[in-house]
Amino acid sequence: MPGYSIGIDPVRKRCCQAVESFRPGEVVLSEDAYECVLSSDQCSNYCHHTFTSSTHLLRCTGCKFARYASKEAQRAAWKNGHQQECAALRACGRIPPATIRLAARIYWKQLRLGGDGALPHSIESLEHHWDDLDDDRKQSYAQMAIVTREYMKGSDTRIQDAKDVAYLLARFACNNHTICDDELRAKGVGIYPLGAMLNHSCTPNTMQSFSGSRIVFRAVQHIPAGAEATIAYVELAATRAERRAMLKANYFFDIDADQETCAADIPKEVRLDDTLMLELFDRRSMTMDEHDPELTCVDSDTGSGANAVRVQAEERSTFFDEETEAGPSQAPAGQGNWEVKVQCWGAACLQGGEVRNGPTTQAVAVAWRLATIVRLHASASDLVSQGRASEACDMIATALQSMEDMQVLKQKHIWRMRLLEVQLRAAIECGNRWDLALDAARSLLPFYSWLYPKVWPNLGLHLAALAKIAALLELFDEAATHAEAAAGILRITHPEGQIVQEMLQLWHDANAELNANAEE
């Protein structure tokens, strides 16, 4: 008997409830994907059937796209959908993005099971939020549905109505799970009808990992019987306002829906130039989490703050460009037109402390400087993606110095964290700037310890990175400390992962070095 049940909450609708208590690290539920596909950029790295990595993958001689870890995996894949997929890929001539390939596999599966291709109830009952979509997104899904139907014709002429396909694609946007490796690197996407029942919480009590393509939800804190099991739909290292915006845009619910409608939802806009908008908010009516005042601090005496977001212009790519995951700043920063919106509040930013009076000189200065930092962050991220990591390191150093010169942004501002994240990635990519990598990793640790739960994979993996860098620089005491802390977290979140064994071995080796040095 499973340790969970699917219940109905009057506000959150369907939800997953624990029927027994769970300790940290215990599996609350697990599920095989109803269907899943690899991302196009990972198709040569993993077996298309087992989703496991291998140094020697067998390529399908028909489509020359799919790869398999063994003959057995190849035969199993042929029976489970690749026969139809192979024919469609050969007829198509180009590799469709993951979303289209996933939709096609679901319909082919229904046809193989002897039906007319109609979706099973477990998927049909998932929310698609079609009525909540704007016209542009509806049009995009409709066009993608046409492309999906054309792709499927290469294998089977029994095709579903375009409207039904569009609804399925809309379901994907708010129900799919990105399949990741143990270090949270995305490798594919899958639909998990049971996994889609877990609701979001900004303080989740479970997290998901993957064994091949099987999703596993583990408790990260004690879950008493009767409690709801929850996960995080969005990045937790963000302000409440940022998480709220991401959830409203992608999942169509408001984490502050139980709060009274307030003036904070209707900012006063002041355009500073074609690519910079200043938005003024009433701080008194804004909902903030515990750390948000420091993450956005401009003036602690008056409770004034500022944050910035990058808004991508609406530009439609071709449907054969690989799609990006929902979330903040996931699209390549240098592509398309975009602007920066800087949000300010508090007496230091509002004349007379009132929105209607307009911004102070300080608010305008903060807006320009924050916009510069956001643009430097975007450009540096692009440089890392282009293999120009050393240039990115120098650019981030300039941005961090700009923040030092800008006394109005404090040490714990969230954009400092984001600059440090790019600096760490760039320094590691360089392969010869380990001192810089260590400094960035050390500076990030207080942010992550602050913003993530005590047991959370991102925190554990950051500690693991710190341990590896410290060991490389022969700082064995620091390496041992971080390796032990990383193993303590990751043995709960990824108990079967290779990274846990790596940390235990690193801890052992670092202590051996310390003991040897003490004896000299």
C-alpha cells in the first residue's frame, strides 16, 4: 500500500497527502514516466530508452538520431514507440524540439494500446489553463499543434484534432517535469501524471530526483501523516515577488491570493529610456519573506528597496529551435530585444514616501545602475555559453566593483548573488582561475544557506563544489569541512548518487592529508 493518497483541497484542488509519516530521505512516491524524451542537445549523451549515460552508445541505423546503451535497450525502445518515431523522423528531415516529440509519443502510445489515440484520463484530467492564456500563447500552441500533426503523419495517418493537440501542449507547460542528472543538469522532459499532483510550496517538504527516467520524490524534512507533500515549482533562491511572478506567469496561481488586493499590484511607471522602465511601489502593502528586505535593500533605515527584472520582447522562434524551460532569464540573454524593469519602494525612493509624488533622485540613480548590472550579467552569461569564460570573469569583476562603488546597494542584494553565480561558473570553465572560483563559491555560501532549506540539493551541490575547489588548492581543512557537510545533505537528497561517494572519498583523502601534514 502506498504511503500517500490523492486528496481534494478546496483551494489547491487535487493534492498529494501522506498517509504515514516520512523521515528525511525516505521515498514518498516514485513513478515511471508515462512518456519522456531527451532534449535535442543531450541526444548523443544518453540512452534514449533508459536515460542512462554510456561511453559507447549504439545509434539507430534508420533515423540516425536515437542512441541506445545496448541491443536489449534498442529492441525494447522499438516496441515502445521508436518504430513510429523512427519513421516520422526519417520523413521529417529535421529533429523537432522535445515538446513536439513528446506529444507525438503520447499519441502513438495510445494507438499502440488499441485505442483511437485519445488521451488517457490521467493526462486528460491535468490542467491546461487554456482560458488563462493570452492570445499570443494560444496562437503559439495552435501553430505547434499543426507542426506536431505534420510530424506524426510520417508514421501514422490517424492524427488527433489540432485543438486537442494544442491543449496537450498547454498541459505540458504546467505539468511536465524536467529530467535531470544528480547534479541538476537537464537532460530531457517527461510527463508524470502522479507527480503532477504535488503542489508548490515556497517551503517544500519533498524534492524530486531521477533514476534514469523514473521520478523519485524524497522527504527533505519530517512529514507527519495527513500532511500534504509539496515541491518547489520555481527557483527558491529568489525574492517572494520574483517567485510570485514566475508562478503566476507559468502556473496561473498567486501565492499571495489570500492577501488583500493592494496598491503594490499597480505600480506607477516612469520610463527612463527605450530599454529601462522604473516602477514605483507602495512598500507598506507589499508581501515579503523574511530575507527579502536584505535581498533588495537600498536604505535599511527607511526600509527602502529595489530589484530589477529583464523582460524579453515577444519574438517567435521557429518550431525547430529547442525550447527553453520556464523560469527567470532562461532564454539566451543576447537574443532578441529586451528591456530592464527596475522596481523601487520606500521613502528613499519615493518623494515624500508616496508613489503618486514620483521617484527621488536616488531612485533614478539606482535604476540606471541596476540596469547596467543586469545587462553586464546577461552579457557575461552569454560569454560563458560561447566559450569565452575568461572575458566573462573580467566583466563580472567590473560589475561587482560597480556594486561596491554603488553604496545604495547593500552586501546581501540578490543581484550580487547572481553576479557571483556567473563568476563561479566562468572561473570553473576557465580551468586555471581556481582562486577566483573559490572566492566566488565562498561568497555564495551565505546566500544559499539563507535561501534554501537546510536539506536541499542546490545547497549540497554547492558545498560539494566548494570542497572540490578547496582540495584542488590544497586547502584540506576547508575541503574536509565542506565535503562532510555536502555528504550530509546529498545522502538524503541523492542517496544512490555517485556524488555522495565522491564527497565521502574526498573527506577521507583530505583528512589523510591533514594527518600526514601534522606528523611532519
